[in-house]
Amino acid sequence: MFQRDLRDAQIEPVDEEGRVLDFHGQRTTFITSLARADVAPAKAQRLARHTDINLTMGVYTDLQLEDLHAASSEPSGTAPG
């Protein structure tokens, strides 16, 4: 279904750098955005409709070094922003 939608919208599923646009990549983007917004892991799991928190946090969350650095710089108990 996702590939058909890409085709109908005339969107190439692979870009010039070889990156693939697929359902799982969109899911990773969504769940990583939730993590960056400090959404609780259990809520992210439910939004992703996963039964296993390890799948949500270990496979579909892609935090980078700068995300971790920002979190370690925040005083305990405060929210960013």
C-alpha cells in the first residue's frame, strides 16, 4: 500500500544517495520525533501499536549523539524549551 501511494504521488522510493523511503523508515521518524519531544516511552509504544517496548525503543528510536548531549545538559526534573 505505501509503495503504491509513492508511485501514485510520483515519489521515487530511493533517492540519489541510495536512501530508501519505506513504511518502517516513516515509523522510525515518527517514534524518534516522539522521543525527542520527551513523550514517555510507554505512550510512544501505544501510539506505535507495539506490544513490546523493546521494539519501540530499541528498533524504531534513532537518537543521535546531539540528542543525548542535549538531554545530559538539562538539569534534572526540567523539560527542555
